[in-house]
Amino acid sequence: MTTSQIKPLPENLVNQIAAGEVVQRPASVLKELVENAIDAGATEIKIFIEGAGSQRIEVRDNGKGMSAEDLSMCFVRHATSKLHEADDLFSINTMGFRGEALASIASVAHVVVESRQQGKATGNQLQIEGGSISTQEECACAEGSAFTVSDLFSNIPARRNFLKSRGVEMKHLNTAFLRMALIHPDISFDYEVDGRPLYAVKPSSMRKRICDLFGERINEGLIPVEESTEVVTIQGFIGKPSLAKKTNQEQFLFVNGRAIRSPYLQHAVKKAFEGLIAPERKASYFIALTVDANKLDINVHPAKEEVKFEEEKIIYSILLAALKHSLSKFQVQPAIDFDQEQGLNTYGAFGGEKEDFGHNKARAFTSHFPFSGGMARHGEGRLPKGASEWTNAFVNPGGSEQPQIRQANLNLGEEETIKQHSHQKIELFAKKYYAKSMRNGLMVLDVHGALTKIRFEQLEATAQSGQVPAAQGLLFSLPVDLPATLVALMRSQQELWESMGWSIQFVHDTQIELTAIPKELHQDDLRTYFDEVSTCLAEHETLHSERKPLHLMATAQATVQLKRGIFTEEMNEIIDTLFALKYPERGIRGQLILRFLKEIDIQKMLLNSKSIPPLDAAR
């Protein structure tokens, strides 16, 4: 009698393994459900999210619906209505085709589906628990289908523990929604998060859809791109250099109605914008490619986010030429001076000439510190424990002499003292780093990190004390167009923002009106301020922490101050204030923002570097 050690896996376990590829996170579920609704011919799709998708994801559509038999068959692995023979794999015109998504989702969540075919009086409801059908019965429901996926990964705790924070998962959900809503402007979408409508867009042109999702002010900066060849058809929009951002939150590439990632084609966009934007910024683009389905393989990635082109190099060349043609047609010239950053037109109606910024306005921290006693001002006042150790390093790095706190400006030497009444701006390396020669060493400071830390301490002290900071009322209310995610953040944290000197009226999902702003900000600063808040939000999606909104505000105000320029007197005050704080060498996220290099450290760095052979050695 022989005992076989190789046995087929149970069907439910097979589905759970497949779910590891198809269902990576809640955004994967949302993508699959919406794509099914699109394939069903829906013209209206409603999406409801709770608990960043782990509690509930519901997608309702008005598509053609399913019969009772199809309703149960759609959860059978590799059962599909979109493929019939092998040749169909090379001519795919639907969003889904492998028939494993629903089976995978049902194996790791609780699923309820209601579906009614068009023209039928009643529909059917099906419930699945742990991958097995628990109930199926006739029910009254609207035409189309409604999928509700709840308690995602509840039966696989290890997978649930690997989900990121609520904010990160919401970021992925929002991105998945934006991708699908952008490329299907003919479909109406409603997107609701935790009971609050975030987006509600009606059928429109692609340009109008972009404005509906990213704010009306983006319309000014959109440049159309159109090209039609035998190999590829290109349609869409690119943003003017003024729309370039620090992140890729406005970069969307589609092929045959499917959002994809393609570093190779993305390089074509980057190359087209060479000389037009600073290297660290990313151009905005919303580009849709149409390629012969027979010359495209979309079955190379489990989530179908990567594709393989048969004529990739030709498409690259055509795309690059089309982008350059559009930029030249709209007379976009290469930028010469990257030091003068252009404001983003995405945010608000900030008309008028930009004010010449004088010395008094540039001094952001001179009169706005809410602290007393513990703050050092030009060397005066009592420093908290730990600060003296750092000041000692500046006075006497060698440690052979006793520290003498007798001079202002961190006890610099007579010749090294920063002139307190100089109106000259300081040149910063890479626009954020400041270096100062000290006794027997060199101080290197991340000025942006220092400003952020100082401002965060101010904001936190204000929040804890309950004091209302100074605010400046605006003569006329100022409309500001913002991304819907940022408007949702400000709405959910309205009391906090108002306690920080803002007076906000919520006009629309993508627009607010300001009637008062913090005293240390100027109207001309608001573009930079909200651009920085949006960038931080896109990178970290910090919606649900009490301290994180303060992080956003502090970071944004630090960026505003840097773009204004730092004067020598301000730098003196920044350093004094930083050293009065606890752990001055560390930023608000624990990163190193200050370092003192002794002479011996610099010598070691230079001596340990590899020697360069003389010129004659190469001959």
C-alpha cells in the first residue's frame, strides 16, 4: 500500500492563495468591483467606503445585472463570460477576463450581492461566508448589481495585520477611484467615505472630468495632446510647468481604458519637460493611449497594472514628439531661473500682482512666538536641559575651556557674530541647508527642518493652552480650489484649523472660502502653503491623527518662509529659538536636522577619500 504525499489543495485554500496576488489591499477590491460594473455597461456607479475599506466596500451600478445562475457562477474560480477560447487572450477589450477576482475576494471577506437583470420584476441576493455560499434567495432590488464586501481579511488575521495605516489605505483607495473616474468620463460616479460624499461627478468630457476631480483652477494650466497614427492614438492633457508638483499625484497614464504603470513611457514625459521644470518636480499629465489589442499583452501582471507593448520604442518616440509639439504649440518656453519658483494655479483665485516682499514681512518668527521664559532671544533667557550641551559644542568643541555665555547669537566670536541689523538674504545650499563656520568646526543646519520644528512647537503650545492666535481678516472672502481629499481633511478638522487662526467656509467638495488667515501668512503665501499641505497629504495621507494636522501646518509654513527668503537677522533668531527647544538636533519626525563637524571630522573625511591620480598617470 502506497501513500501519496502530493494532494490537491482544497478549493478554498486555492482561492486564498490566489487572493494574495489579486487582493493585495482594500484598493484592489474596489478596483475589481468597479471594473466589473464598467464591463456590465453601467452608466452610474456609486461607491461607499467605511473604515478605509477594511470594514466595508460597497459598489452599486445600473448595469445589465445577472440571473440567479450567473450570480452563483460568478464566484466560481476561472468562470467568466469574457473569454471563450485561447485566441481571445490576444484581443482583450474588457477590464476583467480571468474570472478569479470575485472568487479570491469571497475567500477572504464576507460578501453580499444583490443583482437584478434589466426588465425583470425581481432580483436575487447571495451571501458568501469564508468562500462558501451561505444563502441565496429572491429579493426586491434595483436594476443592476450591488456588491458589499465587509470584514476584509477577517479570516486571515496575518494578512489583516499587514495592512498599512488607515490614512495610507485611504490614499490607495482614492488613487484607484481617480484612475477609473478619469478614464471613464461618460460614467457618473458617486464616491462616499465614512458617510461623507467626497466626489460626485456627472458624465462629461475628459477635460471637465479632470476639473471636477482636481478643481476648476487646473483648467487654466491644461494643454491638450492629440496624435493619431497607425501604431497608437494619443489623447489627453499635460499640465503647464506651473502645475508641476513634488509628487506624482497628478500623473495618470491609460492604455485602452486601463490605468497602467510604465516607467519607460513616463520617461518620455520627463524628457519632454526637460528644461521647463526643476528636476525634482514632476509634470502633471492625463494621457490615454489606444493601441491595437492584438499588439498589447495585459496578462503580465496579477493586478493588470503593467502591460507589454509589441512596438514600445515606436510608441515612446510618438509620445515624446506629441508632447513636445503640444508644448511648443502653446508657446511654453524653457525655464531659465529655477530659483524663482512659479506658483501653482491649481489653488484658488489669487489674482493681482505679486507684492514685493520687504524685510519686515519676511521676519516670520520675530513676534509670533507664544512662549515666554523658556525661549532664548539673542542669547538671553534660560535654556532648557540639554540645550546647554549643544551651545557648549559651538563655544568650545574641544572641551578644554569652560563655556562662557556672554555673547549673543550662540556665543559666536567677534568676527563670526551674525549682524543683527543686516537686511541681506542668506544663500542656502539646495534651498534648505545652512552652513556656518564656527570655532574649530562647521555647523550644518537643515533650515526647513528647524523652521518646521519651531512652528510645530508653537502650534502645539497654542492648541494646549486654548489661546486663539492672532488672525487677519480678509476684506473680501477668498475662494480657493483644493483637492477633495484636502477639503475633506479641513472639514473633519474644522475646529482645529479655526483654533489656529483660519476662518473657513466650505462651498464645494473641491472649494473653500477664506475670510481670515493666520497673521504670519500673507495672501500671496497661500498658493505655496496649500501646495505643501496637499503634497504632504498625498505622501502620508495623515487624516486621522490629532497631531498630524499640526505637522502639515508646520511643514507648510516652513516652506512658505523658505520661499520668502531667510535674512541674516532671522537666521540668528531661528538658531536661538531652536536651541531653546528640547532636542534641538532632531526634527518633528525624529530626523537629524543639525550637526556640528569638528575640524578633525572634516580632516578625516578628506583624508579618507580616494586619491585622484595625477594627469600624467592616465597618459
